[in-house]
Amino acid sequence: MSSAEDLPTLEQDDQLAEPLRRVAYEAGMMLGLEATRDEQAYHRRRLTRHQYWLNGYGTLAGMRVTMTPGTHDNTADSLTGLQLRVSPGTGIDGLGREVMMHESHCIRLAQWLAAQPNERLLEGYDSDAGELWLKVTVRHKDCPIARQPVLTRRINAGSDAVQPSRTADSVELELIPELPPGSPDGRFKPWGSHNPIQDELPTLSGDEQQTLTDLQASNAIAGRQLALHAQLLHSLEDSGLSTRNLAHELENGARLLLARIRIETSDPLNTVVNPGLIHINNLVRPFLATASQLAWLGSQNSNG
């Protein structure tokens, strides 16, 4: 969950409809702490918005979820040492922020399950199928580091006050009990914190419809692209640039799905942690398609 240090950045990054402002430097102007913060925020938020609107969200490479050990000689034993692992990798979260994992991360599943409140685990339990569902997510998170002494700003605040002198880019991995969605939504969803694009074409003017019809007749691929552009013209009319994230659900909007885990169990409150009963699906996550990927796929199609 978001910490006190992380929440301001999370709230700021969610404000996609807020015009950015940068410091206007002039000779003789006195600039203080707020000016420095505004300057930093301007540049990082421009980059974040570029990634959100133009690149989208998803995994670029790595961040594969696995379990160790991957097998066992029977399905009756509960292995207290079984670990869920996320490999190094990189991607973009639901608010357009870079997530970069330079090393593997792991958690002991049995200990994690034992620490969860009963009602929380039951949120991911399918009693009809006898399956406990978990999802693994990641998002960007600020990490205050390098604390150093600072001058006190209040009377009797102490003589050894310290504050972090740096904010490191970090990630937050979460394991969340959640039933999988029903039938997958096949609509185009280019942005993590906005609704999918509606399948049906909007109402077009006579000239617009004629332009689309003529192009579809002469070039089918270009016609499909223009039809998508017509849908995108109307895609933000309900909410504008604002995200659909509520104030108390900012973390959920920022989360990037990595995998869904299905555990066979008749008792979710006393789950047998065994590799033979645990199934991990990494391919339910969103992926990002880079220009090099599309060029390679195009060359393979032409060669085929």
C-alpha cells in the first residue's frame, strides 16, 4: 500500500488533465524549495505522460513469475519453503511510470498465506471450483533514501532531525487475492487508467463517412486504421483527460498485472502449498509492442 512518502507522487501522476508548469528563471529572482520541486515535477511528469499516452502500459521484457521448487514427488506435502519469484525486467505501469527490477524478488508463499486475514483470502476463493486465485502486480514507488540532518523548523522539534536527501525510483510488488474476470474484454485498451475504446463506430458526418468508405474500398488496412482513429476521436468525450481512478483507489489504477496464480484447495484458510497444486499464468498480463518487435514480426510475415 502507498506510504506517506509515496502518496504525493501517486496523486500527482494521476492528474493527467492538470496543465504542467515549469519555472520561469529571471536574473535577480529569488527561488526556493518549491521552485526546485516544480522544476523536477515538470520534467518527470512530461516523461510519464509521454509514456502513458504514446506507449501505453505493460511488460517490455522479463518480470516472469515462477515458483521454486517447481516440482515435488507428491501433492500431499505442504512446503513451507516454497517461494514465488519475479525475475528482473522492465515495463510501464498503469500511470505511465517506468518499473525496473534489476534483481529477482521472492516471497515465501506459506508464510504470506498465514499472515492474511481470512476475509481477505476468501475474496479470491472460488468455492465451486475449489480454487484460490491470486494476482501478482507491480507499480512504480518512490523510495526515500540517504537521510541526513536538517535544521529544525519548529520550536522544541529536537536537535537531531533528519530528512531523506534523495528519492530513489523503486517498485512495489503485491500479491492480491482476487477472482479472475469472467469473459475477457476484447476491446482495445491503450491506456491503463482509462476505459477501453468502444467497438462501434461513432456517428460520422456525411463527408467523414464517405472518406472512410472510399479508403476502405481502396486499402483495407488503411481503412481499418482510419476507423480506429475515428473511434479515438470520441474516446475521451465522457471523462476528458482525467483518469477513472477514485482518490482511495490510486494504487489499483497504477498497478500492472504480471500473473494470475491458481491454487487447488478445498480449504482456502488452510491451503496446502505444493507445486503440484499451484498453476501460474504469465500470459494474462498486458505487453508493450515496441517498434523493433513490430519490424521483426513484419519481416517474418514477408519471409513466410
